[in-house]
Amino acid sequence: MYSKFTKDFGVIIYLYIDDMLIFSTNMVGIVETKRYLISIFKIKYLYEVDTILGIKVKKHSSSYALNQSYYIEKMLNKFKHLNIKEANTPFNLSHPTSRRP
């Protein structure tokens, strides 16, 4: 993880081998960061995220949704377990799922 903060914007870059995400407080930060990276490194054009580390990313109007079904299906196919049967997972409903102050 790399970060840069100026008076105009903040940028955070998450890099894992050949997967990269760029977050910024505004588009100026993203554009400047992409321009800098392309001038220094030989990289492919940086598009808006679709999949990162096996996680599908879907943009909504004001938020993002993350979904790992793509990766799970890929692993099930790899190990030939796509035709497994569903099973209920026991869950104690009396156990609190979150702490309240």
C-alpha cells in the first residue's frame, strides 16, 4: 500500500503482484497518479476496476458492491466440486452478532 496526500487530494494505491487499485479523494488525484505511473513504468492502460484478486467489483450510484462468487466458482471448477450438495450451517440465534455500547 502506498499513499500520497497533498493539500488538493489524497491518493492510496493498493498493489499486489500485478493487480493494482488507485483510490483518491477526487479524479485529479487519480489522473495525476496514472500519468506519473505510465511515465515511469511500462504498464497497461489503467481502467476502472472490474475484478481484483478474484473479487468482482460493481459500481452503484454512490457505492460499490463486492462479490466473491466468481472466485469461488473458479475454485470449485478447478477442484471439480461444482456438483456438491448444499448443507445448512448450524447457527445459535440466541448468540448476539454484534456488540452494543
